[in-house]
Amino acid sequence: MAQNTPPPHAPPTITVKGRNMRLRTIGIAVLAVLAVWFIAANTGSVSIKLWVATVTMPLWVVLTVTLLVGLLIGFFVARRRAAAKPAKR
């Protein structure tokens, strides 16, 4: 006798101009646009105290470097989690 198993869940999607797009993709795109807008809106110079020295640079450079470091950390954490997950049967 065959078991009645529900179909696997598909990621939530929305249709945009005739194309199905995942909601996760749209959310990431919105966050990327907001991050670029925030960086572009903050162009003044700031002084940053490092452990020993103090440097003065445009705020957009600091924000861009911070964003890139955060993306790298997120990438490596996601890879580590994916490698640690047990295989599904």
C-alpha cells in the first residue's frame, strides 16, 4: 500500500513581470538598495580611533568596508553551517 505523503514545500514566490521570483531574492535586493543608498547619503569625513592610531577618512569608505566584512563573515558562517548539517534521507 502506498503512503500518502505531502508534496515537498517550495520556497514562497511572487510573480513580477511574468517571472516567478523568490521572496528571499526580493528581500535581499531591497536590503542591498537600502545599504547602497545609506552609504551614498553619508559622505562626510570622520575620525576613527584604531588601537594605536587615529585616521580620518570619508564615512562612505568606513561603511563600505564594514558592509563587506559583514558579508564575508555571513558567507563563511553560512558555509560552515551547511557543511555541519547532516545529510537528509
